[in-house]
Amino acid sequence: MELTVLDTLDFINVLERISVIVEFNGSMYLYCKGSPEMLKGLCKQVPADYQEKMDNFTQKGLRILSMAYREISKHEMGLPRDQKE
């Protein structure tokens, strides 16, 4: 089992996220790390208690990063960043 990095989408302050596209076991995945608010807006679904947990961590003064991923197709590799993520 080998993981191959196909592309990196650098961190941009305005976007508040960084992404990497990898190939693993014949499938391609996009992994994205960034601010919880920004990633929540990109995800089709999040856990029911997502916002509650984020609020709890924030009230404790903790720095929070979220992680999301999805499988992507070869066709999507050629799309602009905002359509990949």
C-alpha cells in the first residue's frame, strides 16, 4: 500500500485552508485542513454536534483546526481549486 502525493494546494490566508491530493490503492482523495468555519461551509455533511464542539473548544481558548476529505475523480484534477475543494 503506497500513498502518492499528486498535488498540493498551498495555504492561503483568505481561504483559511490547505489541501493535498493523494492517490491510495487506485483511488484519489483530497484532504483539506483549515478553520472549522471555512471547512464546515465546504462539507456536504458534518457531525450533528460539530458546532457545539467547536463552540466548546473556542470558549476554552483552544486553537481549532478541522480536517475533511473526499474522493475525487481524474476529471476533477484539472478543475480550479474552488471546484476541487
